[in-house]
Amino acid sequence: MNPQRTAWLFLAPALVVLGVFFLLPVLAALVLSLTDYDLYALADIRNLRFVALGNYRELLQRPLFWSALGHTLYFVAVGVPLSMGASLGAAMLLNSPLARCKPFFRTALFAPVVTTVVATAVIWRYLFNTKYGMANYLLGLLDVHPVDWLGDPHWAMPTIIAFAAWKNFGYNMIIFLAGLQAIPPDLYEAARIDGASPWRQFVHITLPMLKPTMLMVGILTVSGYFQLFAEPYVMTEGGPLQSTVSVLYLMYDEGFKWWNLGSASAVAFLLFLIMFAVTVLMLKLSRRGDET
């Protein structure tokens, strides 16, 4: 049998699954985004109308969409560096020869990743409760007035960012740890013989050797953080004063609260275009850095 035909034969089941459960839904959502599919069309398909790019024009003219996009970009711009910094720091500590009980700490730090977002978000909501939360209790010990962490528009998004960074950094930590363990120890030994300080070793050995890993982790983290939904849905329900409404939260409201499925599909594709543009920008910046 032809090897190429054999390869396609083995790939066929996976391609069929991708086509049925991924490509077809994506195409269906794209078609929906060009219609006014709503509750009336759901009851009677004859009420469905083709509006072309009408949903996209309407979204771009809505202040709530731009506000949600701003909240999402703020979450990404602050949360991604915070999460990656915490992941890299934890990985370096676990990779240190002085670290003990490494399997225990790897498991403990990775545990939030495998715990459901809803369960951990509910716990954090109680920890940051204004009246009886642990955070304000500790502030009270320092004679600091209580903070309305989830009820103040200035503090709600930073609290969600802190939660997301804590929840997700363990996954990136494992990837960084694998990257650190792949760096030849001879490089550090030669640097120490030459009198390089730990900081110089980090700057001139660790970071350059981890650059491909950091690019991959950065793309994965940015893609995940752009899909902000569960955290504000459980912790603040988009409040206070819509200060934690993200693009994905807006899509949920449009599709499952107001049943404007055409508009919700348009939100999804606008978010996809933004994520695609940011990913391409990151790849170009990385290649430009390699050339220089």
C-alpha cells in the first residue's frame, strides 16, 4: 500500500472528529454572526434574516463592547506578566539544588490548576469578603481600614487578576521547570568559574536558553487570559458597575441572557481576530529579537 495513502488512512478518524466537532461548529457560528438569529428565529426559522456585517457594525458602535475589550486587555496586560513571573520564579526555586521535598511542592503548587475554577473562585470570594474575609482580617491587624475588594470598581479587577495568576501559574511552572532542566549544567559551571554572579547567570544563560519556552508559554497564557469569563462570572457577575465585564462575558450575555445568538457569534469572531493579531505580533517580535 502507498505510504502516503496509509498515513491519510490513519489520520482520517482524527480529521473526521475535527471536522464534525470543530470545523462545522465554527462555520455554523460564522454564518450565525451574519444573521439576526435570536429568540424569535429560534421559535420560527422564518423569522431569521441575513444582516451581513450588521452585527459587527452594531458591536463596534456599542460603548459596552469597547469597555469589555478594555477590561480584557487590562486583564491580559497585567495578568500575563504576573502569571509568567510567578511561574518562572517558582520553577527556579524548585530547580534549585537547595530545594527539598520537590515532588511535594510540585504537587502542591500544581494543585490549583486541576481544581475547578468555580470551587476556587467561591473560596476566594469568601477570603476577600468585606466583612468576614481573611484579607480584611489581616489588614485589620495592621490597623488598615477594610477594603471592598469585589464591590469597588477600582479593586475588583485587580482581585480577579490575583486570583487568575494564583490559579494558573502552576501549569506554566511545570513547563518552565522542564525548560530549566534542559539547560546544560556545564554552562552554569563555566560561568561560576569565570566569576559570574547569579544575576548575570540568569540574564546571560537562563533567559536566552528559555526564550523558546517563554514564547510558547506566553502565547498559551495570552490566549487563555483573553478568554476571561469564569472568574468574573462567579466572583462579581460582571460588576460592580460592569467594571469586570470581559469580551467573553459579553458574548455569554448576548447569547444566553438576551438570546441574540447572531450578535454573540459576532463577538466570538471579533475576539478571535484580536487574539490572532496579538499572537502574530508576538511571533514577529520574537523573530525580530532573534535576528538582532
